[in-house]
Amino acid sequence: MKASQFFVSTLKEAPADAEVVSHKLMMRAGMIKRLGAGIYNYMPMGLRVIRKVEGIIREEMNRAGAVELLMPVVQPAELWQETGRFDKMGPELLRVKDRHGRDFIIQPTSEEVVTDIARQELRSYKQLPKNLYHIQTKFRDERRPRFGVMRGREFTMKDAYSFDRDVEAAGRSYENMFQAYCKIFDRLGLEYRAVAADTGAIGGDRSHEFQVIAETGEDAIVYCPDSDYAANIELAEALPLLASRAAAAQALAKTPTPGKSTCEDVAALLGLPLSQTVKSLVLATDELNEHGEVVKTQVWLLLVRGDHELNEVKAGKVEGLKGGFRFATVGEIEAHFGCKPGYLGPIGMKQPVKVIADRTVAQMADFVCGANEADFHFTGANWGRDLPEPDVVADIRNVVAGDPSPDGKGQLAIQRGIEVGHVFYLGTKYSAAMNATFLDETGKPKPFEMGCYGIGVTRILGAAIEQNHDDRGIIWPDSIAPFTVAICPIGMDRSEEVKAAAQQLYEQLQALGVDVLLDDRGERPGAMFADWELIGVPHRVVLSDRGLKEGQVEYQGRRDAEATKLALAEVVAHLQARLKA
């Protein structure tokens, strides 16, 4: 491609509404143009990156045995009503009516449609396994679209859906997709981690997120540097930090703590480590009648160490809280504890509550907790002596850096990541709801065991930039750069020698299949270099009259601090070596 024939549109400054680095740089590099809130035109430069990402995904999905199809953006509501998601999904699901008043949705995902295809086409176990995928536009009506392509309303995803005869076969399909995803992200040239993820309401134990490592990432990734253990913060297991409970060494004392309603303030006042305090959180669960009216409420007291935080996902897995919970109201708290929040604790409650202690709290002795009276805390509290053993002991806290790894192979570390892919075992959630069955060897109908596998195609662009940029602009990995090599001739319009050498090099690289761009716009060197550094082309070759008189050109990799002088006759071989590295 020659720059004069392409569409190059760069900006010196990012628009005022651009927040994160990727949003700013994509706007400045002319890769996207805002059309509406969370909706962007993908300009030619950005589209080239998208097509390269899609190409890698397609090659690896096809290699893994998946079969591509294309499901529509607009889908009839009837399918979504079969699974109940038409009503349950909320305002993120964009609902529309056609001229006849029939309901449709603008799809955010395609489980219903692909399950409908399977129940019509896959009738026998002999046709299984099957994995169908597509790369398609999605729409989610985000309340607050932001961060450019990182959280837009319209975006592109690759979705795949596997259909199997039993759980064991579904496990093989899941592992096949997991390995395919590793190959995809390896080829994309991104630093990533595949982390165990929470499966939510669907249950099961097969779910992994693929997270691109970036300091600006929204997700916390927990991993062990000395092993393969990795999980997101919601799932990472927190082992008890005390091997056993020490014997009581202090008497229980009601201690004045005027105006000190947080564990941090209480610990500072008493001159104790924060780890000696216990934090109280009060939840409630409601039992409803057939009319949706509350007929009974259970209050729960959850206890975590003062320097730890409650993990609501883990709490939701505790028996009694699995059906959903809410934080208790001030009225409910006062009725059960006789005190407003800030001084709550498990000793001396007015009404009985269910007590859930984190694993570490259950092993603590001589701890500090609220006294259920304003401006007072108990010190020297001990299980068994001063209060009953907890009703439940469970892992209900977030891990922190330095915690022991659950696999026993070191200590945990935490870093930030951006989720760009997810592999997920669905089981029969959709096949059962939609009566999607096949006939097994005995001729009996069985629901398909399903898995779903997503990759955020356009989100990858943002994640890649968040991971790879500097003060000059984007630094694309070779595999997904809009152009791999930029040839920058200085004074091409004034020197026939420069023009001829640039054209020859351009044709040589084209013949070798290199994705090369020749900047023939006649721009000044500074402006020309600034454009390609901003856009993030990984390799640049500069030709000038002075250099050619000495038989030399200048090569500079996008991450290189300085340019390197090379003989003109050696530049092609040098580029080939760099591109293979």
C-alpha cells in the first residue's frame, strides 16, 4: 500500500472525552471515529488491525475443528422467551418491534439461535461432537459506555458453541478450545494469563478467562509466580492464615473507642495490628410467597479479619446465601444488634443471627470486635469462651498478595488484567430450556451438553494498546499491526535516486509477502516519523539522498531507542530476520 492511496488521518491531541490510553491513541491514530455514545466508525487503519485479529482467530478455530457460520444481529424474541432471557436480561438487551408489532432483539450473544440450529440439525449422537462459531457484531445497551472500544455498546466478538453427547465429551471440547485460545493469544503477540473464573449461577467447575496483562486493567488477577496457579479475584481460594487457634491469653474487656467506627481507627487507637481486629458485615435473605411478598427474613453476620475484604461471589456460594442476598437495612441491623453500623460484633446481640466466619477469623484468639454499643469495642474476644463457635466457617474473603498459594507451591501475587476471552462449560442450561435433544445409542432423547467460547475482537485492540504503548504512541505486535513495515523516503519528490530506491525496496518486500507501506505523501521527516510512531508500525526504514550516496539506509524498530545504519543491500535480509524473531 502507498500512503497517498490510503486513508491516513492523525490528530495531535485526543478529544476531550477520551479517557484511557487506548481510547486516546486510537482516536489520535485515526483508527476509530466516534459516531455516538459507545458507537464508533472503524476507519481503514483500525479495520486492518481487526481483520488481522480475525484472521488469526479463524485459522486457529478452523484448525481446532470448529466450523464457521454466521448468525444474524437481529433475532426474534420468541427464542429468547423460551429461555426466559428476554425478560430477565434487563435494559442491556435492546428490544425492538418490526412493522407488524413483533418483538425482536439486537443480539448481545447467540446461545438461543445456535441451540435452535442444533435442535433442528443435530438429531443423532453420530453427528456429535460439533462446534459452531461466528464472528459478528454485538450490541449491549451499556448504561455508561466509556473507555472507547473497551466498553462500547456496539462491538465485534467471536462466539463458538460446542455440542456434545455427555459431560466427558464436553470436557474434551472445552480442553480443545482452551488450547486453541492459548495458540490464538500466543500468535497475537500479547502477554496474557488464562485464569480460573467463577461460573456464576450456571455452576460447574469449567470456566477460564483470558486476561491481557495491563496496569490499567479493570480485573485483578491472582497468580503464583512459582507455579501455574492463576485465578481471578472472585474465585481465588484464600487459605486460613493461622494453622490453629491459640489458647486465650486475655480477658474479655469492653473498651471505650469513642468515634472510632472502622477497624483501622480502632487498631490505631488501641495500638494493635489491624490483623487483630474483626470486621462485621450484615446481610439478609428474604423468603417470598407465591405473590412475591416477603414472608420471612434471615439476618446473617459475616466476619472477616480487619485487613481483609468480603468476597461477595464466595459469600453467595455459602449454603443459605446461594439463592441471593442483600445487605441488611439500618432498621434490620438496629433490631438485631441494638446498635447502628460501626460498632457491630458477634457478642451480645439482641436477636439471634446466623454467623459465618472466614477461615482465618475462625482460628483467631484474643481478637477485637464491635461491642454492639456506640463508641465501644470488645478486646480479648475468644471463640467458645466469650461467644459460640460460628454457624459456618467458609472462605469468604478476597486473597491478598503474599497469601499462600492453594497449590502449596509459593505465595500469591496480584496484577491487573483486561478480559478479552472466556471459555465456559454451559452444560444443559440452554438445551434443556429449549428442548434441544439428540437420540443416543438406545434411541432415547438426551439434551446436548454445551460449552460457549468468546473472544472480544474489537476489545483486543484496546487491550493490546493498553499493554503496548509509549509517549509517542501505539506499539503493535507484528502479527496485528495495520502495516508491518513503513518505508519513509526523505525528499522523494526531489530525488529520483531516493524515489527509485524506495520503490525497489517496496516491491522487494511486497514480493516476499511483507505487509509494507510506502509513505509517498511528501511529508517533512518529523511529521512522517511522528505519524507512523503514533500509529504503531513496528518497523521503519528511512531512505535519504545523503544515506544512499554512502549505500546506506536507517532501520528502527518501534521499541528501539535509536536507528541503526544498514547497507541498502542488507536491509531486506535484516527485516526478514527481525520479522521472524
